[in-house]
Amino acid sequence: MRTTSRHSRTRGLPACTRCLARVQGVCAGAGRNDLGWLERNKSHALFDKGATIARSGSEWPFAGTVLSGLASLSRTQDRGTRQVVGLVHPGDFLGHPGRTTARFDVEALTRVEICAVPIQPFERFLQGVPGMQHRMVEMTLDELDIARAWLGILSRRTARMKLASLLVHFALRQNTSPLPGQGCRVDMMLTREQIADLLSLTFETVSRQLTLLVNEGLLQPVTRRVFLVPDLQALMRASGDDDDGGLKP
Amino acid sequence: MRTTSRHSRTRGLPACTRCLARVQGVCAGAGRNDLGWLERNKSHALFDKGATIARSGSEWPFAGTVLSGLASLSRTQDRGTRQVVGLVHPGDFLGHPGRTTARFDVEALTRVEICAVPIQPFERFLQGVPGMQHRMVEMTLDELDIARAWLGILSRRTARMKLASLLVHFALRQNTSPLPGQGCRVDMMLTREQIADLLSLTFETVSRQLTLLVNEGLLQPVTRRVFLVPDLQALMRASGDDDDGGLKP
DNA sequence: CGAGACGTTGAAGGTCTTCAAAAGCGGTGG
DNA sequence: CCACCGCTTTTGAAGACCTTCAACGTCTCG
């Protein structure tokens, strides 16, 4: 298995104009002319599952947008124990303006595909495009909101609630407009062990709670990591105080 | 008990030049001349314990720095349940540039004293002072780091570890330079119930774990909410994987 | 002092973890 | 193709941990 990353110039990358980052990512702040600069300077970075994308304390290798896969931001505590403090989904941006060193380890939880621009040219580029500068600030604020939303997941009291919250989180990230009452698809992309890691649980508990949710009809297994959610509202209810899952008269 | 806030013009406020915000807060980005503007426009806001400082979705009433007390940022879930997503300590800033509505409820956990500036004049002021603009971005990034550090506390597996983490968090915020091997003082400022709320535990568990930590000599009670930490390193060890509390041979 | 909020302690029960075993799935090579 | 291997997932049983319900101290302030 490859554990290193491969960079390749632009090859295989979608044109900026049809990239998802154009709509929701950094590039939403770029004008049409600026896109040309990005188009010329971007390159493709691939990371295999388990690869380290950035290490806490060391320099950010690049600024970039995740195109596919899933990465985790984690802190390594004093001794060995690792704590995940956030997830990076497709469309999310990696790197911060004015901050050259990483504050957290970034690890590829699955195979990860990134559209990357070398950090220094990007910084200089930012100076000249006020729209993108402003966009970067906005994105930092968004990131803050996301970190706090993530807190809301982790701080749930029971394993059931944590898991339901995480499923909802993935569902909302993967389904652009989940209609209420409409079913939707959720790809966890992770092993039970990785999920357990995220939620500070054991993989056995994750497995048990998942089968419970399936038995209750809140989930339908498609593959082992992909589920159908028949009723997202119901799942959201299960992620909160849900003692009345056993309906009270 | 008063539940509303009182604003009073500058009276009782320390001069900007000797304010802690000058060193570590927003104002660290301000020049000497800019301080004059702040000095003229700042006012004093007092909130009693339990008072709402800002409500999610509604407009920020002001931009300001907390001078004393402790406030919580919390999300109100779909139904009733409230989840704390962060703490605001003295020296911390409230409000965001370019974002006029609050994303979270801000509640005074104790009596809170704030040095406030009306939001619109402050926004205009920011435009003219590049140093402070930059400082605001930095502070947002810091806030992000703090939110993620907070995640590290909440995601601890056992009540003992959560509590130890929170104690360390407070210790580091309240003691500017805690020397290793040196004792330090921690003021929790909160009731057992509020602590339990923060950590998603019950107040009984908090009480029990605190007495355990005291019995082990990791804490010495000063008052019910103030403790002496004889060995901060030891407490930090207790906040991680600490099975060897029962020393292994 | 008496009331009310805050804090401690005990016992029973539920949830999660730990240790252990076995089954399912995906590859590789004979 | 199938046997085999490693990794993932499920399931079971025992025990640790946390919560719940309840009673009792303690502190503070009118």
C-alpha cells in the first residue's frame, strides 16, 4: 500500500468553473479572471487512507480544497492518545490565511483527493483579491461554527445519541437538499473503529448501536458502511433526548 | 435578583492603557491614537448570573471584551436540551467582524462585567485600523483553536478525565505562568450543576469525582469552588489515560 | 433562626467497556 | 475455483462506570 502522496500537475482535475469549490468553497470569492490564476497554479494531491496530510507544528504544505474522501483533524495528547477535533469533507478548505503552521494533525481517513495550490503563491495571490480575502474570513467563521456543531455531536450523553447525531451530520453534508419526510443516503466511509474513535466510544458499542438503529427501522443497511435513512426527522429526534422512542401514552 | 443588564458610561472602567484587553485582547492591535477612540466610546455592561447576554439568531448588541466573570456559549437543540459549546473567560472577546447576528446563546454563568462598544461604530472603526482588522482575524483563528481544545475536554471518556481536563483548562486560564512542579490556584466559579452541564454529566457524578480527586491529593479544597492544585502535571496526567492512578509495579 | 440553594453520600439499576469468540468479507496464490 | 489469510464486524458475558432517585448536610442571606 502506498503511504506517500502523489502530486501531479492539473492532470485529471476538473476545470475550476465546474468545481464544487467554485460554488461553496474558497473559490466562491474569486472573480472570473482570478480563476485563471488558480487554474494555472493548482495541482492534484492524492493521499492514501491513513496517510498524514499535515502534522501539527510543521508547515502547511499547501492551501487547498478537498475534492473527495474524508480527513480528520486531530490533536495528539500528552501521551499517545489521539483526539479527533473535526472532520474535513469534500468542498472544505484546508489551510489558513496568515498562519503557516498547522495546529492539528490532518490525517486521511479514506483515500483523499485535494486540489492544492502552493502556500506562498496563494498568500500573495490573496493580497490582490479582496473578494477572496473576505471569503477567507467568512470561511474561518464558518469553520468555527462547524467546530461548535461538532461539539454538539460529541457532547451527547448516550452512545445512541452520539451515533444518531453523527449520521445526521453526514446526511446533511452528503445530501444537498434533504426534503423532510424524504429518505436519503448516508455513506459513513469509515470503519466501525474509526467511527468509535470520532465519538470516543468503543467499536463494539458502535456496532451494537448501529444494529439497534437498523432494527428500529431508523436505518436500512445498503452496504456495511452505507445506509438509507427513511426518515431523517426521526433520526434527528433520536439524536436528541429520545426517551420517548418507546412512545409514551 | 436583577436579571437585566446595566450599562453605564465608562464609569468604573479601567483606562484602556491598563486594561488586560490591551495586552491579550482585541486592543492589542490598536495604536495609541486608536485607543483614544475606544476610550471615548466604550461603556460598561454588567450582567447578573443567569442573564442572557446575546440570543442565537438575534443581533449582537455590542462588541466587547469580558473583564470578569464567566459566560457560556450554548446551542439550544431542537427540543429544550441546551448544549454548551464554549466558555468565555476574562480577556476574551465577544462579537465577530462582519457578522451581525449571534450564532449561539451567550449566557452569564456568573456575574459578568464587559467593556463594550456599540457594534456599528466599532465596525466602521475597524475599517480604518488595519492593525485591528488583522487582529480580529487572528482572534477568530484563536477562537477556533480554543473551540477545538474544548472538544478535547468534552470528548474524554470518563467523568474523572473530563473533570481533570476542565480543571486544567481553568488552571491554565487563571495562572499566567504555571511553573511545572509549582502549585496553583483554580477558581471554578460555577456550581456543581453548572459544571455537570458543561461536561454532560450529572451533578452527583461531578461531586463524587471531585471528592475522589481531593482524596487522592490532586486537589486541595479552599472553598467549595476554589481549589489548590499542588501538582498541575499530575492533574494533567489524570486528564489523560490514567489507569496508573493505582500505580503499577 | 428558618428557608432555600448548594453540596454530599448511599443504593439500585442501566449503559458502556472489556475480554473473548466466532462469523463475514476481500484479497492472494495454489 | 477454492482454500487461506487478514481485516472488519457481530455477538456474548462479566464487570466498571455513570445515572437515577432519595435522603441528609452545609452554607448563605433575609
